[in-house]
Amino acid sequence: MSAEQSTEQPVESLRDLAIEEAALDLLAARVAAAKKNVRARTQAALDAAAKRDGVERIVATLPSGQQVATISLRKGEAGPVVTDEEALARWLRRTWPDEEWTETRIVRTVKPWKLAELVAEMKAVSAAKVADKTTGEVHDVPGVVIKPTRTRTHALTWREGGKDATAEAWRTGVLAHQLAAITAGGAE
């Protein structure tokens, strides 16, 4: 590059870059905290509305009336969770001694592939029970409980043009009230 070309192209100031990075870092931290807070409040409100009125989704609407996104409730799941693998391994060895589901080390453990099969069987019946394929006998499975495996949550789905419309509303100050906490002063 010639000296003439380097003088024609402005070089960014290191000081300008430093303050831009610092400001964006602060903004990102505040946005992350605000998003976590509003997601928790939204989830609580959706859970209450679902229980009270059966509401499972809400539309995000700008003050202009333009619908920009939909927020939908996602139900949680419950399933078998191994809480005591050693008890489960002892029971499997006693119940099906000829099967090679366990291996002996210092402690007995369940082979991961077999554990996945058993958990899938228990999940299918929503109970800590498995049926013996040979005898049909149903066994309670020790060391496994049915409990939530995925918490109830919600998802935001943008409508076509919704991101651009929301960005414009933010840029013009229409969303100043909703975003005030992000730009407010004070300590973190």
C-alpha cells in the first residue's frame, strides 16, 4: 500500500474503538440481565394465564398496533430420572442375572446403552416400572423416579417484518418506556 492510499482512507481511532467496545459490553450485559428478567416475568404471567384462562400464546404488538411476534407457551416434560444407579444395577442383576446389562467393577454400574433402553421404556409409560419381556411381570424400578426433565418455557417467533419494525420503534423512541431499564444509570 502506498503512502498516498493510506492517507486517503481514515484510520479508526484506537480510543474510539475502545469506548465503543466498552459501551457495547455494558449494553450487552444490561440487555442480557433485562432479557432474563422479562423472560421470567413473562413465563410467570403465561403460566398464570394458562391456568386461569387456558391462554397458551400472546401476540407482541407495537403501540402502532403492528403485530411483530408471537410468544407461545411450551409445556415441560416429566420422565424417569436415575437417582441411584447403584441400586438400579443391583436390582437389574438380581432380576435378570443372565442378561449382560451390568458390569462389575468396584461398584456395579448399568451399561449406558441398556440404561437408555430402560429409561425409554419407563418414559413411554410415565412410571418407574418395566415389564419383563419373557414373563410379562411388571417391576417397580429402584433408584429411578419420575420428575420434571425439562422445565416449562416459552418461545418467541418473529413475524415477517417484525424485527425491522421493532428496531425502528426502538430507534425512534417508541419503546423508550419498555427499554428504560437498559439505559438507566446506576451500578450493576
